[in-house]
Amino acid sequence: MIRSLSIATYNIWHHPHKRQERFKALCAEIKQHQPDILLLQEVMSTFHPEEPFVSIAEHLAQATGYPYMMMDPYMDSPDEGLAILTKLPFERTDSSAAATVNINHHCAIRIPFTIDGVQFAVTNIHFNWRASDIRLDQLQFVNEWIASQTDDATIEFLGGDFNDCPGSPLHHAALREWVDLADSFATRTGQVAAATLDPVTNPHLASNDGVTTPVRYDWLLCQRSPLPVRLQHVQLIGNKRLTHHLLPSDHYGVLAHLTIH
């Protein structure tokens, strides 16, 4: 049996700038692409002040037709966090916060799935923006944490905002165990994997003096494995204004279409 699977990662920008308008644009973007699994970073824990315990992830899930989700606030910034929206049912969720007291390691959530007899799991991360050595430590921890949860029959995917570029020590370290799906698809098609933070094309980045040239901080990875996963297509999402909408975020998202044989 061949199982198709689409996975997207998207940092949706925890910022008050035109929050309601960007939410509507985000809903339109998600409805257009409808990935099976959507990994979100910088998810506001409270969206409407009159609903202090309802996150933007819950509003998104309801507005875009996702029946299943999890949300986990950042330990060092609980007004935002990580979320996963999915069309696929699951039996449990995992948070790295339950496995460590090191606050730098409170950076990942994971959901394992069994669909039509195929076992796979998806981990969503957001790594530290300040220092490369912290990000390298986070990657090592996440790799070890996933290894403690998985087995040889499970296909592992890892996505999120890595806050680092291809060619960096972090990217080199990741490629020892993972395949970068955007890079793999770009190589296969004779292209260059597109930037996900682009001050040239994204007006939300105009005031961000930390990013002055296009960079690719948002990655989707698949663990190196003999299991039959085939990459069909990779594209950006949220990089073009839909009719009557502005761009949803300062980041562009990444969407991968795969088949599992």
C-alpha cells in the first residue's frame, strides 16, 4: 500500500502587528494547502483577551477544519509555544519538557502515528536564536530524546524553526542523521532551496535588523532510514499574498509532499 503524506512547518510570528488581519490570512493559507500535519511555532497561548485559556492553535484548528491538535507553551515564555494541528488521529503526545529540567531542552513536541499499519512520528522544534552552541546542544538532546521514544519500525520526521542556515555547524550536525527535504528536492530539480526569512520580499521583516539578507531557518527533515519514503514535492507557503489578505507572518512556511511505500 502507498500512503501519501503532507507535512508543513510554519513559524506564525508572535507579534501584535495586525494580529486579526494576519490570523485571517493564516486561515486562508492553511485552507489553500491543507497539509495532513502542520507544525507551528510562536503560537500565542491567548488569542482573545476574553478567552485567556484558548490558544490561537485552537482557533486555527476550528477555523480550518483540523480535528486533532496539541499545544505546549514555551517554559521560558509561556505566552507562546509550539503546536501541531493534524487531520490524522493519534493516541498520545510527547513533550521534551517532561524529560529534562534544562530549560534549553524545553524545545520540542512529538506525536507518533499509526495509519494503515504505517508507523511514523513527527517532532516540532523551535531552537534558540541567540547562540550556535545552544542550538547544537538542543539538536543533540532532541536526537537522543527521539531515539529514546522510537524504534526501527517508525519513520521519524523533524521540523520547525532551527534559527540557523544551511552550511552552519548545526545544519552539518543535523545531516549526519537527517535528510533536509527542501535541499534534497532542490538538488534533484536543479534549483536552490528557497529562503524562509526574506527581507527583500517580506515587508514584515523591514524592521528586523537581525535579518538583512534572505536565509533559510525553517527546515523539514526526515531521518536517514532504509524505509521506503519518497519525496514528491517541496514548496514555500505563506510567501505570496492571497486575494484580500496580507502575508501571515515574518517567516515563510515549508510544505513537503511524500509517499510511504
